[in-house]
Amino acid sequence: LTIVESQAPMWVWGTICMAGGLLMMAGIALRWTRIVVLGSLISAAVLTTIAIGKAVAISERPFLDGISVPITMGVVAAACWGFAIGFAIKGEDDK
């Protein structure tokens, strides 16, 4: 585990990620913009935190062995940030 991941038990990280994803899905299904933004922000924050922790841990390895993990997590985090920004700009709920 990286220094970031070791700050909480794995089930806590999993629960936070699951909550963000479920909020995003529910918000999209019910067309509630604020819920999509909330879920996206939760997911983006957690994924960004873990990706940075993994990048720091990998920076200590020779030849940056395993760099694809933080890059992939960073791309998914960027998508979540994009969702949050896009839906926040979109404005009020469609109902």
C-alpha cells in the first residue's frame, strides 16, 4: 500500500468510490444535475488522491516500473472532473 492508501482501511476507500459512482449513476438516471456533480466530485477527489499516492510510490522505483497504474487512474479522475465541471455548467435540474 502507498502512504495515501494506508491512511484508511481498503473498505473505506472502496465505500467512498462506490458511493461516488452510485451517486453519479442515480443522478444521471433521475436527471438530477446536482447529484451527478456531487458523485463526480467525490469520485474525482478520491481517484486523484490515490493516483498521486501511487505516482509518488512509483517514482522511487527504477525505470518508473508500474507507471501505467497512476496514469490510468489519473485519466479516469480527469474524466470525473470533466463530468463535474460539465454538469455544473449545464445548470439546473431538467425536471
